[in-house]
Amino acid sequence: PPGGPLRGEPRADGSVRWWSYGRCGAAARALGDEVRRRCGGGGAAVVICASNSAGWLLADWACALAALPSIAADASAAPADA
């Protein structure tokens, strides 16, 4: 359901921030438009260096919407090793 919860993200204070399907979709579309504007065409790909989070999910969806491949990198790795 568009208004229902999709992803819960724990906060430092122990509470959970919930992301709805609608909110995730809107954020992914907006980011996808920006990624396409900045990186579209020419065989570009996007490296996502983040831990498992709502932000990672949105970035991956944004790449899919922008028709750009995404490459996941381990956020705990040093940048030279990612």
C-alpha cells in the first residue's frame, strides 16, 4: 500500500523512523532524476558506498529508475579497497 510502512530505520535514541512506500517512491524518483541529469548516458554507472539503510535502498531504486547500473560497495571497507 502506498501509505503503509516499507522500511524501518533504527535511530540512535532507540526509536524507529518509518519510511512509507509513497515517501520512498517520491524520494527515489527525485534522486533518479538528479542522477540521470548528472550521470546519464555514456556508459556511466553509480557506486553506492553505504550500509544497509533506507538511503541505500533509495539510491539503488533511483539508479534503476535512471536506467543506470548500480554497484554496491561495502561501507565498512576503506575507499581504496571498496
